[in-house]
Amino acid sequence: MSAHSTSTAVGLSGWVRAQPSHRVLGIAAFAMLTAVGALIRIPLPFTPVPITLQTLFVLLAGVYLGGRDGALSQLAYLGLGAIGLPLFAGSAGLFGATGGFLLSFPIAALLVGSLLKPGDSAWRAIPVLVAANLVIFGLGASWLARTLDVSAAQALSLAVVPFLPGAALKLAIVTGLVARPPFTR
């Protein structure tokens, strides 16, 4: 196999990992995609947690960048929001009711990227993505309960139950991109 065909077969993630500058670009790209995901939001009148596309990009960061760089992309996103850029979907940012969701992003990306890669089967992807969603919902609901001083049951009704259909759709999208990847690592 020639050097050209090897590099062509590697795909997007291989390109990102090829050189440090490409890794930085991948990390920055997924930090910005997560920020764009926060801008696409649907507020719900009964909860401070809006519907967004952030978690889709968190999961994809893990898949396409791997655990370390996926987590770094989310830490970069959090860092940019923490210094005051208006990147968070929740109005109070890291310290508000939705802060637990935000803080779960690097952990979820690390989990997904450590256990999945493009080309893995759907049967392998589904439990990993469910586990990542449990991390996101678990930290998000726990933080919300503490911040708003509500019971666990109330936190689940505010921060988990309304978002399960969207989480299932995002899980299906990411599973499809893992099992039939347009790009590979």
C-alpha cells in the first residue's frame, strides 16, 4: 500500500491526529460545534434546562477525536464560556441550574472516545452512548436538584424525563455515524 492510500484510508480522525496543529484544529472545531449546539435551543416553560444540540456534539467529539482530544474540546468549550463568552445555553452558565450538564461534557466525551471508534458495531455503540447519557443526565439532574433545592424526583422531571426523546434521537444519529462512519480514526 502506498503512503497516499494509507493516508486516504485514515480519514478525518487520522488527519486530526496526524500533526499537533491538526489535533488543535479538531479540538477547536468540536468546541465551536458544541457552542453552536448551545445556540440552537428550545426553551421549555417548566424547566430551566433548554433543549439543545450540545450533547450531540459532545458524543461526536468523543467518537471522532478520541477520549483525550474529545474531552479537551469540551474543556476548551467550558473555558471559553467561563471567561465570559456567551456560549452556554443556560443563563447562569457553570454556576446556574444547568452547570452540571456542562461539567459532564468532558467526562462524557472521554468515556465515548475511550470506548468507541468509527466502524464499531451498533451493538457496541449503544451501551457506551447510553452510559455517556447517564453521566450527562446524572450530573445534570444532581446539580439542578442541589441548585434549585428540589427533590430527586422533581429533578428527574425537570432535567431528565422531558429530554429522553431527544437523547434517543441523538443516540440513534451517533450510533449510525459510528456503525457506518463517513469518517474514520
